[in-house]
Amino acid sequence: SEAARVRTIYGVNPVKELLRGGGEGLDELWFAEGVRGGAVLELERQARAAGARVKHAPRQKLDRLADTDRHQGVVAVLSGEFRYAEVQDLLAVAKARGESPLLVILDGVEDPQHLGAIARSAVALGVHGLVIPRDRAVGVTGAVVKASAGVIDRCPVARVVNISRIIDELKEAGVWSVALAADGDRELSALDLAGPTALVM
């Protein structure tokens, strides 16, 4: 399993998702000075319960931590790093649920907003994991976590060297790949996704 550098998660919903999942790896939870309310108190309580330190600082400090000013006054600092899965791990998730594998393979997605939005939709669709290429594509960054509203932590992501080889390996494992295209002749909703399927985008 390969690690990618993800040191912060920022934004209210992503931090809520992190804490809802138990706050694994959470070291510090920072709030911008002046951020108040019951929701903040609840996040503070959950962070302390997870063993994290809670800190308040000027908004500029949070801007530097998150490397953006779009953090909504909440930044979580993690001591651990994002852990990429192996493709076999994604298939194991499906098997553990007693379901046919449903994967999404992304080729060349470079925009963190797009990867985050796709992850959000994939989780809603019940996908067992995402496969992304190692080169010429965005990895899982803080911006991706924010764009996914934090749900990417509940969707295993495999990062691979060669997408074509993975498609071949999945075919040998009985998983059929379906390429999505803007000019395709059928809607996604018309496809039968009950069998082992990988959607290639």
C-alpha cells in the first residue's frame, strides 16, 4: 500500500465526516478565531474524544495550514497519511459485502474538484472503490477531500501505473469494463450494473 502526502482536511463537512468515522489519525483540530456555535462545540467535543488537541488561531494561520482560504474556519491536521489501496483490496470490499464488484476507473482526471465530485457520486452509487493512474492525474489531496465533502475516506482508492493493464487484469477476474463517453448511445441509468463492472471515465 502506497502513501500520499495529505496533512490537512479542511471544511466543515469533511471534518464532520472524519470525526464521524472515529477521527483516525487526527492530531489537531484548528478553528479560526470568532467561529462559534453549537456545531463548533460538537466538533471540539468529538475531536477531544478522538484524542486530538483543539486550537483557536487567527484565520491567516488556518489559511497557511490548509494552503487555501476556503477552509470555512475549520482545519484538521492529521499525523497519518492517506493510504492508497490495491485493486485487489477494492474487490475484497465487494466480496465482504456479498456484492458484485462495482469500480470506477478514472483516466487523466487532473482537477481535484472533479475527482472529489466523482468520489461523492461514486459513494452514493455504492461503488466499491476508485482506480486512478499514478501519472498525469491528481492524487488524493486536501482539495479532493474537501470537494468530496469528506466521503473519499469511505471509498478506497487504488493508484496504479498502467490503467490498460488493470482493465485486462479485471477482465481476467470476471469484471467487465464499460467506457463512459459524452457521445455514447446509451445512458448510464440504462446499464445493468448488477454484474461485476468497472466504469471507465
